[in-house]
Amino acid sequence: MYPVIRMAKEIVKFRNAPALPITGTHVSQHICWPWDIDLWMELNNGRTLTLYDLGRIPLAIRTGLWGALKRNKWGIVVAGNTTRYRRRVQAFQKFEMRSRCLGWDDRWIWLEHAMFTESGECTSHVLIRGAVTSKKGMIPPAQVLAEMGQDATSPPLPEFVTAWAEADLKRPWPPQM
């Protein structure tokens, strides 16, 4: 089940938070609740991806993307991701989430999220290829940035982003199963 109440809490909590630059980092605190765990009593891998929404939506609000989405009746979608899981998050454990936009190209907006334990150890990291959409299809990031009043020039994308994008282009679609 989607964590609607937790999302509402995050939106209310950060509704008046200071604005962030488009590549600013949104930081939030969370707890792994019993309904987040799997049979091994740790944060479920699928739930981890769902919880990253708790960082992505407030990030969109604080950077001004949310306002552009509402004005234009646009939406945002995750079009792909690659995730690394490195440390367990157990029931009732507190963790910090950091979310930020790395940059964009002519088609995609690249985001990253990471979870950290209270001792500062990274538990997981996800790279997300996202897009802004309308009823007519995808909106070019340059148009989105212009609507946000931002410079459409992206910072250089890190090598791990471009390498994954290139590798993903080689992946057959549809899969041959």
C-alpha cells in the first residue's frame, strides 16, 4: 500500500521550507515501520523505491517544479532506475534520506536519492531517469526549466549517469523472453 499519510506529512512538513536551487539537496528524516519490512525483518527492496517518493515530491515542491506541474497540468514519471542496496535498514530504525537533481539532457531529468543510517552509513542509492509529461507526451526538460524560471543549461552529468544511460540503450526492448 502506498504511504499516503507519510507523503501528506512530508508535504505539510516542508510546505514552507526554504526554496532550493534546481540541483539543491532535500534532506528528510524517516523511520522504518513494521509495514515496510520483509520476511527478514528489514526494509523491503520495493518499499525502498516507494519511500524515495517521500524525498522526490518535497524536492519538487522546494525547487519550484511542483508549481510548474500544477500550472500546466503536467505530471512526473519515473522512466527507469538503477539501485544499489548495501546495508540493511531494520524495523524501527531511523534513517535520513537525501534527494537531488543531478541534471538533465534533451529528454530526461536525472535524480538521485540515498538513505543513510544515524551513524552516517549509506544503506542504498538510486539513480532515476525521470520525465515530465502532459496528455500529449513528454515535455522537454528545457521547456520545464523555462517554466520554472531556471536556466535550461544542465550542469555536466556525472560519468556514472552517462555510462548507465549508454548501457541502458543496449538493453533489448521489448525483452526477448
